[in-house]
Amino acid sequence: MRTTVDLPQDLLDEAVSLSNMKTKTSVIISALEEYVRRKKIAGIKKYRGKIDLGIDLTVLRNRK
């Protein structure tokens, strides 16, 4: 999909340089994927300690 956005040139240049990617499009796609990944992780973290998985860590750690 084509979209017109107004991005700070220096920021985009820095992102391209740091990522070693060849195109601005690939840098923007990578940044969007990373943003989505982090938001999903943040959503999962809210369940930390609230779900009983029925796992006995002592048994798992002592397995040989």
C-alpha cells in the first residue's frame, strides 16, 4: 500500500545507517514490525503470575 508520510530526514537517515538495510521502505517495515512485537509482548506481560499452568518447577528442574 502506498502512503505519504512526513518523516524527519535525519532520523530516517540514522535508522537506515544503523540497520544496514538498503531501502527506506525496509527500515520502516522493520520498525513497524518491532513496534507491533513490543505491543504484543506488553499485552502478554499483563497476565504474568495470573495464569496457573499446573507446572511443578521443582520436578522440571530435577529431571535428568
